[in-house]
Amino acid sequence: MNACPHSSIGRRRVAAWLVFALGAAALPCAALAAEPAVFPEKGRSIRIVLGLAAGGASDAQARFVANKLGEVLQTPVIVENRPGASFILATEEVIRAAPDGYTMMYAPSSVVAQNPQTLAQVRYDPFKDLTPISLGARGPLVLTVHASVPARTVQELVAYIKANPGKMSYASFGTGTSSHIYGEAFAKQAGLDVVHVPYKGGADAAKDFLAGRVQYYFDAAPNAIQNTATGKVRMLAVAAPRRSAMLPDVPTMTEQGVSGVDMPSWLGFYGPARMPAPVVARLNAALAQVLAMPATRDFFRQGAYEAESSSPAQLAELTRATYEQWGDMIRKLGLAKQ
């Protein structure tokens, strides 16, 4: 006897429903498996990559933050120094890292705002290859001069350099960095014939500067303060729109007749592109907590810097604005990519 066609259709419908039901039942398990693990995993280290040698001001700030961040997140946070190539090595390492929150960098604004516009070997796009996490600090660069140079003001330094054309040199913590561009801007504004000597970071530059092998230097404020305390160098001016509250007796470059050398400087935390939003939010919240601590603020202020956090969106906006500001200066100076 032939099976009823309606029974056959019914069986097919039941089979199809069973396949759907079994698949739907499996969905919660699949979804749970796809969810990221709790961040950070207990005991797993977070790296803060720094493109400068150990011993400089940025290194000290990064290590202080790393220590406090480890306490907040209850996991080890270490600083890894990767100096050289004006922060390019460090930046590329972060870009290549897994976007899981366990690798980020503490970088000066030059890494995202100047290097891509001044260095031919830069292959990264700061807007596509990095994830902004939080601002870290703001602080000025300071024009410092070796004590062997008989100048106590910017104008006296200009006069001395002009009396010794081609014999004076200035240090920077890397080609394409703000210390280099400020040096070029100063030379162009004042009509100076000087030699640029790039280093792999503030600590390396300080060695030759303190020894008098280079005569002046647009240095990070913490380094400038530390070096001035040796009696071997003097601070002449801050490269900022206004005087620093921590260095009230040091006038600005503009006050001393040299305009255009007054861009604000800052440092921020970035991770690789495509970091999960919950991980970014966790790191941002932890950094905000650390940077708001009185101990952190006091430590940064010792070097004339202000610890300051931001939202990821605010850092992204600041990155874009600073990139455009430095781009204008670079074009006016006629600096070609090197």
C-alpha cells in the first residue's frame, strides 16, 4: 500500500523543524564561545611599548603609569623600550601586534602628527593603523643651551650663532620629531646657519648635550629641568603658546621675538587597529583612574607636565587637529620627507 503523500510531506516538515530547532539550540553555545574572554586575563602581562631609550622623561612617565595601571587592572604591566628610527620601530611593532589590548604604546604627538609627514620610511597611517585609547600628558618643550654658550636669552643665542655661522649644532630626539621641527623653525625664523644632530631619544641626546658636543636643544620639560639642575645647561624659553605654570620664570619663544615655535606638545596611548570596543573602554577607564591619582599628577608636575586623560574619541580628534597644525608648519618650512 502506497504511503499517503500528506504523511510524507508531514515527515519532511518535522525533519526540517528538528534541524532548525537543533541549530537554534546550538546558537547560545556558539555565541558564548565567540564572546571575548574577560579582559585582562589574570596574570597575563600588558606591554607598553616606548620608542625611546630607557632613562628619559617619557620612559619615567610610562613606568610610573605602568606600575599604577598594574595595580588597577591587577595584572603585570611592563614597559618595553624599542628606541630608534624616530619611534618607527616601536610603532610598527604595536601595529603588528594582536588587537587584544595586551600591547599598546605611549607616544609623543610627533609619532602620529609629524613622522608621517616628514619621514619617507614611515609606512603606517596614524588614522587607519592605530586605535586611540587615551591622552596621557601635556607639557612644553624647552629651549636649553649649554653653559659654554654665553647666552641667557633667545636673542643673545641668535646673536652668538650668527657670529659663529656653521659652527653651532642642535640636538633632537629624532629626525622628524617636534624637537627637530622646532629647531628648523627657529633656524628659519632667525636666519641661522646651524647643524642638526638627531639622536635615538632624550637620554642619548642628553649625554652629548651635557658634554657640550651639541650647543642647544629643544628638550622635553622634565629632561630640561633635570639637566639644568646639573649646572651644565640653562633654560632660555618654553616652546608653547604661554608660560608653563611649573616654569613661570621661563618666557616663551614668542615673548623673546621668535614666533611660530609655540605648538603644544602631548603624549597619548594607542593600540593596534581593530581593538574591541569593550577592551578599549576598559583600558581607557583604568588609565583615567591612574592619571587622576594625586601621586601621578605630582610625579608628572615635577617635570612640568600635566597628567591628563581623555576619551578615545577626544584623542582621535586631537590627533587629527595636531596632524593638520604640524602639516601647516612643515609645509611653510619647506621640509621634504627624509
